[in-house]
Amino acid sequence: MLIDIKSKLAGLNLHIDNSIVIGSGIMNTMNIRPSNDIDVVVSSSTYENLRTSGKFNVEIKHDRQILTDNIFEIGTSWGVLGKNYNLTDLLKESVVINDVRYITLDFLLSVKESWLKDEDVRQKDIEDVQLIKEHRTK
């Protein structure tokens, strides 16, 4: 079952100017595979508003503070490809589909291919690289 990312974001007042969906959200939207959650990078002010809303737990993951609930992981940056990308950085690697801003499929592929070199590579990432490559040949 594909997640309706647009409506979930709208429920938090997240839009193309203050947020970008990272991770497998683009794969969900492009019908490559369903996503189990929505990972989002937001502006600092948006993050602070969400943090004080009482709707989220605050957790530390990959050495950064994020907001979580049963579907969202929200942060102010994404540490990939040897860099800590904030919202402004990610805008250069984004595409808008159905009024939602996502990282591009090419950027996601680069990220996931870099993770394949990790000792503790996840099977999901191995499969995602294959799915993206298959999708690109269609």
C-alpha cells in the first residue's frame, strides 16, 4: 500500500517551501515500491514549531536529533555522501511531484550506492539500488 505522502505532509503544514522528502519517499511516489515511513528534512524554524507541538518524540539517530512518530522522521539535515545536507543544499537535488518536494531519484541512487560499501549494508538498500536501476531502464 502506497503512503499518501501529500496528505500526510499537509496535515503538518509541510509544503515545497519548508520541507523535502528524503529517502524512499520518491520511490513510493514513482510506484517503484511502497515506503513504510516518511523521512523529511525541514527548515530550522519549521523543525522548532513541530518540536514544540507535542506531536513527536525527540530521538537521536545517526548523531542528529530528529522528531519521530509512527510514520515520520523529521530533521534539519541529512548526513550522506560525506556531507551534512540541510534544506537549502537539498533544494539543488530535488524535484516537485504533485506539489511535494522530493530528492531526485538520481540523488537517492547515489546515496544508496554509497551505502552498499558499508560493512553493515542493509538488504533493503541492496534491493532498492536494483529496483531504481530497473525502473530507469523502462
